[in-house]
Amino acid sequence: MRKLELHWQILIGMLLGILFGFLMTQVTWGKDFVGDWIQPFGTIFVKLLKLIAIPLILASLIKGISDLKDISKFRNIGVRTILIYITTTVVAITIGLVLVNIMQPGEGISEETITKLTDTYASDSGVTSKMEEASRQKGAGPLKFLEDMVPDNALAAMTDNSLMLQVIFFAIFLGISMLLIGEKDAEPLKKFFDSLNDVVLKMVDLIMLTAPYAVFALLAGVVVSSSDPELLLALLKYAGVVVLGLALMILFYSLIVSSFTRYNPLTFLSKMSPAQLLAFSTSSSAATLPVTMERVEEHIGVDKEVSSFVLPVGATINMDGTSLYQGVAAVFIAQALAFDLTLANQLTIVLTALLASIGSAAVPGAGMVMLVIVLESIGFPQDKLAIGLALIFAVDRPLDMCRTVVNVTGDATVAMMVAKSVGKLGKPKVKNWDDHYEEVK
């Protein structure tokens, strides 16, 4: 019997996880059972992916740069990457603003629903912590993000996944320095990082063997911890606008892939589906990064010189799905709480959401922190901020899952575009976990 493709295995695991989660909500002990005996396996899986994220970035980026014969190639890749990421983010925010202004989901929210949502979530620790973090970020200087990119201790940066930009900076610095000392002197270090890169990619293959079971555990945990169904239904129109916008972004990426790279968009989505499904399950671009890199390099054919820079940077600064959500959420809250928005306010949303996405962490819930910054930029009343966040908190986790899919798909699209523009999009070379198993068993 032919073995099912990985994305089908993951999809089956997700569906079974959702069904099992709903089943567990029907019994009194169900939530505790899932939390104690099922969800830990999903948590272990996410930890394994995060465990190898930093070594993978370090090894692949240094290998990619040290393989270059001309530093100007890296400059070309870097400039194109940043410009394309900025462009796609602006497109995403614009799509969100157009949809929310046309469909006006905030107009249908009753005073009773607003009161109930406020009572339920306004004092929630999740809401208050997001406001405190946003206040801290907003109080930083205009060049704080540049300052934060440079580590004062490279080893310390490698111990914290939220400091990924610092690791990228160190890897680029080290890679360029290796080029400048000459190929002969750099060869021993280059061989070490080449070998480390191959080993970490093999670790990705091994971790992915457990993916179908892990997403079962993750989705079951999400379902049993979901909010009041009545509140979710009240926010269905708002959630629908966000999901429609995210679907349009996937269509936008497909058109770019088809027209710019001449690659079949359905094949592209099929090849990326394991990474997309993991992004949906984990709500984290950073946790999904090792799988995204493996799919883009081995299954699509993007050269490591490109993917090793474009994808780690994208996981940190490119958040198209999250930025689109910012636009929709900000206008939805303004509509529901009768706060009039001018054209200048909406242009401010575009600019602030763009800048906030660059400094935001690639972790679950970062979008809420960005949203507070966006709302404050348009003069939203401070005393209503908690109410505004409470309005959307009930559906934030499922929407976070959806927008992370778009973030990851956007990273892969830009990697293909950059690779095509510099002649580094070739034929894929798929590696399996057991390629050398016969030699060692």
C-alpha cells in the first residue's frame, strides 16, 4: 500500500484532534485529561522545533554566505528581500482595510455583546500583559530596533529564540568575515558549519515523523480550552472578514508565484502544505521555520544561498497575515466603540502596522501587542484600549493560527521570487530521514 503523503497525515491528525477535543468537552474530566495526558506531546514537538531553529539559522546562513564568491550577491539578495517584504506587507494591510471598510463587521455588535466581552476579558491577564508589553515597545526610541539587532553576547542571543535577529546579525557578520580571510583559511570552519547544517536538517526529518501525532495533541488542546461558543458566534462576522482577507493573500501569493517564477501555484501550495499545517497548529513562524526551510530548499528548489537569509529574516520581520489582521481589528474596534476614523487615521494604520511588524516577535500572541501600538497611533482613547482588546480576545487564538499560515506562505513566496531574480531557483533534491539508515542500522 502506498504511504500517505506527509501533508495528508498531518491533516488527518488535525481533524482527529479537533474531533477528539470536542468529544472531551462533553465530559467533565475531559479538559483535565487533555491537558495532563495529550497536550504535553504537542508541547514537546513545538519545543523540538524551537530547539533546532537557532542552530539551523546559524549553520545555514553561514554556509550560504561562505559559499558566495562575490559579496555583492549577498547585498543584492538582502536589498531585494527587504523591498519585497515591505511591498507584500503594505498589500496585506491594504486588503484588510478595504474589506473591513466595505463589510463593516463592527456595526453589528450589540451593546449587550460588548458588555459581556468586556466583563469576560478586559481584566484577563492575557489582555493586560499585551498592553504592558506594547507600552514598553512604544516607549523605545525610533532606532531601538536597530540597536536590538546587535547582540552584546552572541552565545546569550543563541539561548533565546526571541532574539533571532541578533543571531542573524552574528551569522551574517561571521559569514562575511569568513569570506574576507580567504577560502583556504576559512575552509575548516566552513566544513564544520556545512556538516552542522546537514545534521540539523536530518533532525528536522526525524522530528517531522511525529508531526501527525503532535498536531492531534495541539488541536485537541486548542479545542478544549476554547472560549464561550456564544461569544465566538457574536464575533463570527469579524472573524470572517479576517479569514477572507487571509484567503485573498494566499491567492495573491499564488498569482505572484505563477506570473513571476513560472511555477505552478497548486504545486507550490502542495509542497508547502506541511509547513502551512504546522504553522496553523503551532501559531508560531519561529517554530515552523525549520520545516519551512526544508520544504523551500528540498521540495521547491530554492538555493540555500537565498533561503538561508530570506526565510529567517522573514520569520522575524515579515508578518503579512498579522499585519492584515491589524488593519481589520483596529477598524473593527473603532466601529464597535463608535470611534470615527479619518482617511489620515487609516493611512497611519498602514504605516504603523508596517513598522510594528518589523519589531514584533515570531511567537503566538505577538499580533495583540502590535494592535495596541496601532490603536495608540490613531489616538484611540486609553481608557477604552482594554475594552477594544477584550472585543477580539475570544477569537484571537484561532485567527492567530490562520494568520501564521499566511506569514509562512509569504516567506516562502518571497524566497522563490528572490531566488528566481538572482538565478538560484533550481530543481528540488528531496532528502529522506532514512537515506543512510542501511549504513548504520
